[in-house]
Amino acid sequence: MMVGEKDPLHDDCWRLVDRLKKLNKDVKMTVYRDLAHGFLGYDIPGGLPMTRTCILEAGDMLKELFNKE
């Protein structure tokens, strides 16, 4: 799970991660400093430079998930 530190849903994300862990699900959380809700949508000219890093890391996380068996 990915969430921005300044996302108003930040606490809800942590609660979801805790619930999934209690169900023995393989889950991890990445918190991005100083980013707000919807930060992945700011990969545009004049947007947030950090967003590109977040998108690449999300791709790496998906690859990791799809390669698990």
C-alpha cells in the first residue's frame, strides 16, 4: 500500500494494513513524505518531481507481487 504523509486517509490506510496483517495477508506500507492524497496524478509538467519515483516504485511493487507464488 502506498500513501502520502499528508493524505487525509493516511490513518485509514494504516488501519487497513493492520487488519490485513491480522488476516495473515502479505502486506506492506510505503509512506511518502510531504505528499497528499492523489499524488500519483501529479506526474505532469510542473507537477511534483517525486511522483515519478513513486510511480516507478509502484511498478516494482507490482512486479514483486506478480512474481510471488
